Amino acid sequence: MENSHSESYAAAGVDVTAGYEAVRRIRPMVESTYIPGVMGTIGGFGGLFAPDFAGMKKPVLVSGTDGVGTKLRIAQLMDKHDTIGIDCVAMCVNDIVCGGAAPLFFLDYIACGKNDPVRIAEIVSGIAEGCRQAECALVGGETAEHPGMMAVDDYDVAGFSVGIVDEEKIIDGKKLAEGDALIGLASSGVHSNGFSLVRKVFDVEHADLNAPVPELGGKSLGEALLAPTRIYVKAVKALLKAGVDIHAVSHITGGGFYENVPRMMTDGLTASIDVKSFPRPAIFDLIQAAGDIPERDMYNTFNMGVGMVIAVPAGQAEAALAAAKGAGEDAYIIGSVVSGDVGVTLK
């Protein structure tokens, strides 16, 4: 690659040598995520991974893809790029684990107006941290310059992950039953959804994102909004290892409770959730007040303090709480499964 340089391409706005420098910077970060099964290192045309099927009767691959969304604008305004990669990983692996799958590997795609190797390395540092939290490997990715289509300082981040689960252990809601307890795993804040509304109500293009906010315990608005999405892989693994019979799981993302909780329900069953059973982070009160947003819209847009809902037999609720807390999560019994049309009732 030392001899690879095109003056013509550089004149068009693409500096291939910057790409090589970015790869040099991120290589140690990428390799820090490697787990058994990774073959080779970055730089090839494809990421290689040899999965271990030992003990599985019928392995099933589970995949997920997502991006960070307009939360990226907060990172750009604050010139802080080392956490949004965690968000990108979280949005993919949290979906995968809903089916009981353990994430194996992750790939990222970064589009930018101009390849700044330092900034790319900051972004990838977050992606690598997210992969370590999810216990999966970062096996490849792509950085693409889009001069003329994106502003010089603009970028977008998306990702893709693959996990594995034995078919007989897939969590698909078929065992869901009336009386099951609903366990809520606490969120770290807004996570990575609803930021088009957040940016509007706070007028972030003109707000002082670095000023301390008393209601946020002295944190700045920008700091609170950039809090990375919680990754719940270890928590779900801990419940399964503890022998908890997980009946269904929902990742609370865009659409909040009203859109995501019904996705874990089956015919004739609905979720009854007590919103007073878990703490509501102060950032949501600020959002609601700034935008004069109705209560229902808040729960139909944001996670409101719960990033994942897990249905377990009522008799295993305490064991589920203990396992989740042992994995480092704050967890609460937030409701139960009752008979009724598929949906969710908040009280």
C-alpha cells in the first residue's frame, strides 16, 4: 500500500492514504475484540470466523443490522466521537440477544465527507468497546469518503452482527403464559432512539450542550444525551446460565413501550406494566417539559428508563433479578403478562 496514491482521486476529494492511516490506528482496537473463532486480521476482503457448534443439535444464525441515527449530530456538535460506536453495536446485538442468540462477530460501515484518521479511530474505539461488552469480535468494516455528498465533518455509522443459538433454545414467545413476570433492565438514558424529537425540542444547533444542568446532577445536556446505549448481552447470558426459563424478550428502541413490548406478546396475551415500578431518568422529564410532550407520546417514543423487558415465570422472577444484577444491571419487576388482546397497558 505504500505505493498506492492517486493525485487525480485526491483532487476529487478522496485521499486513499488517509484510509491506510486510519487502518493503522484502528488495528490494535480491532484485535482487542478477538474471541475464539476469529481467523486472520483486518485488511482482507472478508472477515473470517469459524463458529464452534459443539454441543448444539441444530445451530441457527441470527443477524441484526442498525445504525446510530441522528444521535450522531450530538456527537458532531460536541466533537466527541468515542462513544457512539458503542451505540451502533448495542442497537444490533441487543436485537440479536432477544432471540436467545449469543453474538459472534460485528462489522461496521462508516461513511464520511472526509476521512480524518484521528476521528475514524475515535469512532472505532467505541465500536471496539461495544464489541468487548457484547463479547463478540469486530472482524471487519468499511470506511467510505463521500465528497460532494456529505459535508467535510459529516459522517454516518451503521453496523451488522451475527449471533448463534441452538434451535431448541430460541426465545420466540411460544412459552409465554398468563402470570409471567416482566423484568425491566434499566437504560442509561435516551439510548439511540427519538433523537429527531430530542434535537427539535432542545434546538441543539443553537444550545449550549456543555453547560452543567442542575436537574441532571451537574452533567451537561450533551453529556446526558451522549450516554451510550446499554448492552444487555451479558445480562441475558447470565439469566440463561442461572437456569432462568426466559419466555420472551423485547428491546425497547424506537416506538418505545407501545411499539416494542407487543412484539414479544402472543395471541391472547398482553403486558401490564406499572410505570412507577422503575426509576425515570431526569433526562426524560427535561425532554417532556422542553417539548410539552404528552405522556403517552413519551412512552411511544422513548425507553423511559427501561431498555429491555424480559418475561419469565413468576416463580423465577427473583432469580432473574439476582442474575441481572450480578451481571451489572439494575433490574426491576415492572409488571406481568395478562390475558387480553396483544398489546401493552401502562398504569
